[in-house]
Amino acid sequence: MASRKDPLVVNEYYHLYNRGVEKRKIFQSVNDYDHFIFLMYICNTAKSIVLRDVDKNFDRGETIVDIGAYCLMPNHFHILLKGKTDGGISNYMLKLLTAYSMYFNKKYKRTGRLFESVFKSSHVDSEEYLKYLYSYIHLNPAKLIDKNWRNNSDKSHEVLLRFVFTYKYSSLNHYLNIINNKILEPKQFPAYFLKPEDHRKELFEWLALAA
């Protein structure tokens, strides 16, 4: 993996993202989304793993990053996390993107790189930015029903939120108490939203402000 211009520091928060090469879809089926989510869990380990030997009962032991939020979109993804060990973030992303690329290329009988580049990162340098990212990441699916929702005053906020709240491939379903998501470590992030209703209120207010 190429060296990064800015180092990824332990105990700092980062917004990581990447998309498919030539903006191609990296998730073409429900199984693709589910497999990426499975890899997000099992790749977060200090252990050396052989994927073909790993099942859903895998004991990953000590983790190398703490994940606070994520969203998978058809041609890209977002992950909000904090590194726990030296090199943990880069190690995690290398394992995750390599494993998924191998799965995708084998399934769809293709060769070459799947992702546009080395994953991109943005250092979260303030609590205001961290709080913003929770909303930004979780509202990403709104683009699937209205890619210009920020400039479209005719689109109902309730319609957009209803879609976002039921979107299966983001961490919001954990914060709304819909499922228990083992990928996340919310206790390692500020407790901005203690109750599901707090999340709903924050997203509605952010949606109204951004529109």
C-alpha cells in the first residue's frame, strides 16, 4: 500500500472513504453488501487470518480499530473510526479492501484493482466535525432516491428520513435499536445521542439545515 502524506495517529478519529475504479459499482447484490459487512467485522483483529478458514463464529480477540459509524453505497463507502494500535488503521483497511477485492473479482470473473486508489482519509480535528460526520454518513443513502436532495425543496424530509431509517447497509440501524451491530464500539465515541429519538431528531434537523 502506498505511503500516506499524513500519518494516521493512534487514538485520533478519522473519516475513511473510497469508491470503485471509474466510479463502478462495488456492491452489485445483497450478498456483496453482506460480505463486506462480514469482512468489516473479521478483519478488525490483531490475529493473522486465512479467510477460507473463518466462519461467523470466529473469535477475533483484540481489535485494532474502533468503528463508530459506516455506510455502504453502491459505488463507495464511508467509515468513521479510531485507531487503537500503531499502524492499526492501515492494517485494517489493507485487509478489508484486499479481501473484498479478491471476493469481488472471483465472483464477477474480473481482474485488476477494484477501488479507485488508496483509501482516502480525513482527520477529525474537532467535536463539531465529529458530530457532523455522524449525520453526513448516515444521511448518505438519501442520494439514492434524490441525488440532488440538498437543492430540491420539493422533496419531503419525512420521505428522505424514512428511506434512511430503513436502509440496511449503514450503522444507523444500530443506533435506532433495530439491530445489535457487533462491528461498532459506540462507547469509544462521544455519547452525543443517547436514545434512538435523539438520532432521529438530529438527522431531521441536519437535513433541514443542509437543504
